[in-house]
Amino acid sequence: MNPGGSVKDRAALGILNDAIKNKKLKKNGIIVEGTAGNTGISLTQLGNSIGCKTIIVMPETQSKEKKQLLEILGAELILVPAVPYKNPNNYVKYSKKLSEDLSIKEKNKTVLWANQFDNSSNLNAHFNSTGPEIWEQTCGKVDGFICAIGSGGTIAGVAKYLKKKNPKIQIGLSDPYGSALYNYFKINEMKSEGNSITEGIGQGRITKNLENFKPDHCFRIADEPAITELQNLLKYEGLYLGGSSAINLLGAVELAKQMGKGHTICTILCDSGQRYESKIWNKEFLKKNKLPIPEWLI
């Protein structure tokens, strides 16, 4: 795992490095971001290392483990209702307004709105690190890459790099129910169906990271098989993962079926199950949501 415990370390590092380079963030500055949690954790750890305060705006529905970790790391945590992006109180818009207000109030400090969803530094971080690592570690033999979309930085950055190296590489989207992107890329309708208990993935708009991105394949993954996959990975492989990792892995299986035997498919294991112990690894939560309960928790 990355030091912050998730794939979001890469985006956070890229965003902050670019901000420092462009003098948008200096020591004793303030970092503000709207996040489902993992980007906030990464930004806070990195912010600590460069002497900056971090303020995180997060939907109140996110796991208590992520909230607790942010507070332990020293972030100022602001919880807001989970409302759609079009609502002015949406966590992303709230964080933007907060950063604007702080820029006026804290005139002697730099205030950075990280803006992971519409900041090209996010995409570029994966173009410059994740993509090359996949290419090098597969010795250039990767045939397909697939993952879910949150901000869009990972999939767009990796796809851009891999397609540059080999245009024949297939890129897949693994989309949870409740997200609108499956329908958008399949039938050109930004329409969501159903819902999902997974956190940090799924999107109802085209972020700037996604403006020049189009997958070759799209798959929609339901919660029940994803939860079963998580439990099997722990039982048989010893991998203790979060929900988005299962969405990615099941998408990789679907892409492998689509492409046929003899192909190398890559995906991302985003974070640890420790961040969701009160939810997807909790018997009562699983029971309440009518999801499979692992035999060792019964």
C-alpha cells in the first residue's frame, strides 16, 4: 500500500507538488478539499509533512473509520449531508466556497482548494506514475486495464499513458450501481440506476479528468457479488480490502471474459478493509442491507 493507505496518495502528491511549484501553496498554508475520505487522508499526511493545515469536507454518510483517522491525523473535519452535486451544499461545492472564504479571511496565508475532480494534476500524477509502473512491471505485456471512477484521475491518467505506449490496449470501466457513467458511455445518457454501499466511487457527471476519456468496455457491478468477492479474497488469498477493490476485480474478470484467454489484465486494489470495518465488514450492517455475511461472522 501507499503510505496513506490508498491509491489516492498519488493524486494528492501530484496536486500538492504542482501547487507548490506554481506558488499556490506555501509553508503554513491551508489545504481544503471535498472528499469521500481517502484523498483527504493523503492530503492531510502530506500537508503535515510540509507544515500546512488541512480542512476536509466529507459527506456524513462515510465510514466512521475514515472520519476517526482524519481527526487522528490532525485534519479539521467538516461533515455535511450527502446531497447531489447540483445542490450548493454538496461536499465538493461546499469545500470550494470554504476555500474562497478562507482566501479572503487568511490574507497572509496561501489557501489551496485541491479540487481533485477537476484538477489535471490528478490525472497527470497517474500518467506519470501509475501508468509507467503498470507498463514496466508487466514488461509491456499488459493487454487491458480496468477500474471504477470517482474523480476519474486514475483511469484517465493510466489510460492516457497505456494507449500512448500501445493503442491496442483495452480500457474498461467497472461501474457500481448508483453511478451514471455506465449509461453515459453505453447509451449517451447520464442516468443512474439502483444504488451501492461502496464508498469513493461512482459519478454522476463528467469531471475535467474525464473530458478526453472514453472506455473501450463498460461493466456494471452489483453489491452482492462484490461483497462475496471481498469475503473470498480474505478467506482464500489473505487480502483484506475495501469495497471499491472488489468492484475493480469483478470488472477485471468481466474484461478478461470479453477479451478471451491469454491476455494480461490489470486493475487497482484501492484500499484496506480496515477503513470499512463498521460497514462492509460488520455483520449487522450486512444483515441490514441484505448482503452476504461471511461464515466466520455468523
